[in-house]
Amino acid sequence: MEHKIQPGGTPDSNSLKPEYKEVESPNSSNEELGPPIFDTAATKRLLRKLDFRLLPILAVLYLLSFLDRTNIGNARLFDLEKDLGMSGIDYNIALAIFFPTYVIAEVPSNMMIKRLSPSIWLTFIMVAWSAVVIGMGFVTNFGGLLAARAILGLAEGGLFPGVSYYITLWYPRHECGFRLALFFSAATAAGAFGGLFAVAIGQMEDVAGRPGWSWIFIIEGILTIVVAAFAYWIIVDNPNSAKFLNAEEKLEINRRLVHDRSDLADEFDMRYFWDAVKDWKIYVHMLITIGIYTAVYSFSLFLPTIIRNMGYTNVQAQLLSVPPYVLGCIVTICAGYFADKFKQRAIFMLGFSATAIVGWVMLISTTIPGVQYTGTFLACAGIFPCVPLGVAWNGNNIGGSLKRGVGIAMHVGAGNLGGVLAAFIYLPKDRPEFHQGHGILIGVITMSFCLSTFMRWWLKKENARRDQWATENNLFPGSYTQEQKQSERAKGDYATFFRYTL
């Protein structure tokens, strides 16, 4: 049987940017694509090729995105509030207003990335948010800052769920976690880079008559728009339009994807949108991620402030915020690697959630700066790995392309509502100990821990039920005919041959 590759660009294509065509096709099947053609060594070489070509630009995009949304925490230490006439909880309001528009953008954005193409849509939103960040450097009052932050949320909202979905177009389910961890590790790198960058840029006080905080926004926004100028040409839409792959490599990627997803529906149909909206499991993951993201954003937005209130100067606080993020970056990548290796998600999330809880207990239980500062390391190393682990876990357990895209957007969107909570976790009235803020975060992470425990229990029970049904009917996942799979392709993860990742 001759193996055929869908059209959409080949290595010798004359077009600079091939026409976008979704890689996943409802007509593709294991039989049509043929048997495996790569051995283990060749598959590893292919994955390395994909990783080196795809992941660096995605990591850079998210680094800049996270830097641009959290640099207000660094700007605060350079008299942002004083210059804009802010007082009381005005700063907290400026943080919170970013997230409602961010959440609103996520589900429509993931539908747009499927309608258009990753290269077009991700580049568009990147240009949009970088322009807004530059504009933030020119605001002259609190109202202007609020407007800019709200628009920034709308512009940035599509990036994280969009890239999370994009990764699933290239990698099977149990290879996505490590790639998501590499991608999200950019957030911890942004935390480290942001502190160092802010110290340097903040010294530009009165250059061109502008305050130091203004230059933080302007320069970081310009950096983002420079990268955006190249992003369209660097982002590869799908395997079939990838010029860096040969025909056999494209075939192998398609075979692995179809084999992994068991011929579930991949076409654009609004019924799969409603399937996601009605799936109770996604809502449990949304609650889990609210607890995780609340802690992540609280840490990212207030770490310099927390460290400063341990008794350090502004510059010392900026510099001391770097090492916890370095550790968090390393741990996040390692967590993703081992979670993929062992094909487990929940057990890692539980372990890291517990680590984060210990970190915040250290922050709340003492006023000794050394112990508190050590607690920031455990908090960062514990909470940041839970973000890609949670996205991968939820995405692994959603069957069908559009439902998965919507489900991931719902997951991330709900988590970012935690950003609204995070904005009011650490209030000026609670300084310097911030007991209330630390206590709230211990509570929400504990909520996520308990719900993750429940979710793992239910998924394990449901897998056992399906295995029992398979035994009774002598119909196991590997023994379905193509016709039998096609008859259940619209059921997604409720298909009898689908098994959940624990």
C-alpha cells in the first residue's frame, strides 16, 4: 500500500509559507497510514528534531508574555504608585483587571487558532500585546493603567491555551507533558530574568524625562515586538507543512498521532464544543487549576514585595527574587520529563502541591528572614510544576481535537480567574507578615490537592470499569476493527476503547 501525505507543503515547496491545513483528519486511520516505520532510535531522533525546531520559539513567546504581564510587580518598586497617584488597594485593582479579559479571550482564541493557523494567530496576538505594553510606559494616571492592563489581558489571553493545544498537534498524549513543562518553564525564567532586567532598566530614571518604571514597560514591550517580527516565519503550523521534515518523518508523526488518539473525531464541529462545556471532569480540573494558578500569580506578582518586607532594600529584593525562580525552572522541567516517562500526572501533582504547602507554611509560621526566604524556594519549586502537569493531565483525558482545544482553554481560563483572587491576596494592611495572604494560599492549594486525589480515584475506577466491560465482551482497546472505532469516533473520551491517564 502506498503511503500518502496530505497536501499542505513539502520540503521542496515553492511557497514561503504553505497554506494552513489541520494535520488531523477524520479520514486518517491506522490502516491507511500503515504499520510503524521507525524503530526506537529513529523515533528518538525525530522527537529531538521536533523539540529543537518547535519548542525554543514557544518558550521565548511565553517568557515574553509572562514577563510583560508580571513586570508591574517590578515597576512597583520604582515608584509606579507614587507617580500615578495610587493608594490603598489601587495596585491590587490594577493587577486584577487584567484577568477577566484574559479569561474571556481564551476559548474563542483556541477556536480561532484552529480556524486560521498557529503562525498567523499567535503572531497577531503577540504584536497586539507588545503594543499595549509599550503604551503602558506612557500612562499618566491610574485610569490609564487600568485601561492598558484590561486590554493587555485580552491580547495575551490566547497564548497559553493556544500553545498548549498546538503542542498536541505534534506529540502523542504521553509526550506532551515534558514539552508543556519546557514551555511553561519560561514563566520561571521570566521571573528570574525580570528581576535582573528591572534592576538594570530601573536605573534609567529621568532618561528622556521618563521615570524608571516607564522604561521597564517600554523596553520590554519593544523586545517583544522585535521577536514578533520573526515569529510568523519561525512557527510551523503542522507536520504536513513542515519544510524541515521529509515525507517519511511526516508519515511517522501522523501515524503516531492517529494511533495515540484512536481515530477520535478531529473535524471542526460545534457539537464538540458543547461536549466540552457539558463534561463535568473538565470542571473539576478547572477548580484544581484555580487553586494552583492563584498561588502561581500571587507568587509572581508579589515575590519582590514579600522579600522586601523581610527587611531587604528594593534592589536587594529584586535580586533575591531570582534564585527561587532558577530552582523552579529546573524542577518544572524535571517534573515534566519524569511524569511523561512514568505516564503519570496526579501523583506528581500531589507531591509538588504538598511541597508548595510546606513552603507557604514556612512563610507564615516564622518571622526569621532566612527561614522565610527558604520557604520561597519550596513554594516556587512546588507550585510552578503543577501548571504544565495539570494542563497535560486534563488534555490527555479529553478525546477529540476540538473538544480538547476547548477543554484546555476552559482549564486555563478558569485558572486565570485565580489571578483575580491573587491580586487581592497580599494587601497593604497585612504587611509585613502577610499572614492572611499566606493562609489563603495554603487553603487553595490544599483544595487542589484534595480534588486531584478525588480525580485520580475516579479515573482509576472508571478505567477498571471499562477494563471489566472489555473482559466481559472480549473487546479490548487493541482489538477493535476500524469500523468499530469509527462507530464511536464522536464519543471522544467516552468511547469504550479510551483509557484515562492517571
